Amino acid sequence: MSAPATSAVPASTAHRMTADERRASLSLAGIFALRMLGLFLVLPVFALEAARYPGGDDPALVGLAMGIYGLTQAVMQVPLGLASDRIGRKKVIVAGLLVFALGSALAALAGSVHMLVAGRALQGAGAVSAAVTALLADLTRDEVRTKAMALVGVSIAAMFALSLMAAPPLAGAVGLSGLFWLTAALAVAGVVLVLAATPAEPVQHADAPRGRLQDVWRHPHLWRLDLGVFVLHTVQMAMWVVVPGLLVQAGLVKADHWKLYLPAVLASFVFMGGLFALERRGYLRAVLRGGIALLLLVQLALLLLAPRAPGLWALGGVMFFFFMAFNLIEASQPSLISRLAPSNARGAALGVYNTLQSLGLFAGGALGGWLLKGWGPAAVLSGTSALVALWLLLGWAQYVPPLRSGAASR
């Protein structure tokens, strides 16, 4: 792909986004936000609302309806990422959002949990994360790409916090069916946003070499990042099996958990500016190592606190450091993937990355539930600590390429 029209940028302002880069970052973050808001609005109330459907008395079937989305998404990330390398990012994004909207409509019309399973599976088949992230990488330069990725992270975190507050009253007003109709409408709004607000994608030359999946599998520097995102989301889901119980134990009812999460998330973003400054000075690998080390300290702190009935201030502090570590890693790793992967296989590389992310979410929920049921919270947090320690060891030698000044990566 050729570089977008942001190539000539004075060195003194190279770390600042151009107007086109801001437009690309905000519009693509908006697409993520609309899609994730639809997903997050359903999750806090899904199990309770699904119990009212025929078949809702089967916890395994309700669990399948919740989890099948992640499985089909994991299956489709690589094919759609590879397709975006070959036929264009926007075509894949629009098609994926429409599939997601159709799945939402099917779930809204469902008369049984079995139909909810089918609707959720179709939702997951519209896996556009790799294509959206690849397009964001195409439209931004190395110097500002981590900042652009951080905007995506901010949008997702904001939608998560909003959903915790909005889901219960919305479900009471319109039911689960109404939430799925809202999800479909948000996906269609995403289609409008990508067509009307997102800058044109770089031109694909007809004679340009086609990206191949083997170019990604054989790449010597990508596997640590793929391992990292798997561990990160495994740990996130597994620790969330334990953390809500600790908050309830500390006296915070479940409906008010957002009152702790939201300030912790917002406070953590204050430190993102430091990440961008360190990246400009060539310290991104140190930042990534520090983020993993901080995540390990969070797991060890929770392991020490769990048996001691911790107070809300202690848990709030730990959650602040968790979100700070999570946001640092979530912003820097996709940026690194986009810089390390061959430009003609960037979508495929991000597809593999997002597949490992989805598998991590699935593995974390399964592992956390299994360990909690058999051995209690200490086993869960011991397992997450061991996983992060292994990641820190294997990821210590992660290669970080120098920033390429001027044009967006080709």
C-alpha cells in the first residue's frame, strides 16, 4: 500500500498528529466504541434475562450463548484480516459490521436460548478488529501510532464504564430483545461512520505482492506479542472471576462496582502521556517491560490481599495499577505489530493477534472458573501470577524497531 498524504511532516512536529491522522484515529476509535458499546450493554444482564427464554433453565446453554461470540470471532479474525490485505480494509469493515448487525437482529428476534446462541455466533462472525486496527496503522505514522491505538483503548474503556451504568435500566425498559436491536443500530451507525468520516485508505497497487499467512507465522519478532496478548486477556478474565467477589466482601454492592472501576480507569489514562514521551525517546521496550512487570505486581498484590478481607481503598489502588498496566500494554503491542509485520500482510498479522486475544478471553474465563471452583481465589491468582511471570521472562527480549520518521508505514 502506498503512504497516505501525510508524508511531509516537519521533524519538529513529527510527534503531533496531522488533521488526517486525527480524523482517522477519532473515526476508527468511534467505530470500535459503537461496536463495543453494543456488546457491553448486553453482557451485564445477559444471564439474568436469558433465563426467561425457553431453555434458559440450562446454565450450560446460557453460558454457551454468552461465550459462542468469542469462539466465532476467534475463528474469523485471521480470514477477515487477510481479506483486508487483499480486497481493502473498508470493504471488510463494512461487511463485518453488517454481519454483526444481522446477528444482533437474529438475537433480538430469538424466541429461545438456542436462537440466542445462533445470533451470538453470527455476531462474532463479523470480526472486524484486525481490519480496523490495520486501517488505523495504514493511516498513521510510526511516531503517532501508539497514541492512535491508545485512543481506541480509551474508547473501549469508556464504553465499558458506560455499559455498567446504562445496561440495568435499559434492560428493565426494553428487555434483552431491545438491547440487541440497539446493538444492531449501533453497528449500522458504525457503517455510516466508516463511509462518511474515515479518510480514504491507501491505494493498493495491482502489481503489489500479496500478503501471505506464512509471512506472519514465520516472522521472528511477532510471536512474543501474540503470546503477550493471549496472556494479558487470559489474566484479565481470570482475575475478574475473583475481583467482583472481593469488592462485595469489602462492602460495595455489585450495582455500584462501576463507582470504583470508572475512577481507576480514568486516573490510569493520565499516565498515557508519559508513554508517548518515552516512545519518542526510544524507550518503548522499557515501557512494555515495565507494563508487564506492573501487571505481575498487581497479581501478587491481589494474591496477598484476597485472604485478608481488603478494604475498598486498597482494592481501588490495585485496580488503578492494573488499568495503568493494561492500557500501556494494549496501546503499545498493536502498534508494534503494525510496525514489525510486512505492510502487505499487516491485516493478517493483526488477525492472528486478535485471534490470540479472543482465545485468551475464552481461556481466562474457563481457567478462572475451574480454579475458583476447585481451589479458591488463591489458586486463580497464583495461576495468573505464574502466567505473567512466564510472559515477562519470554518477552524480555522483544525487538522494537526504530521509529521511521516522516511517512506512515508502508
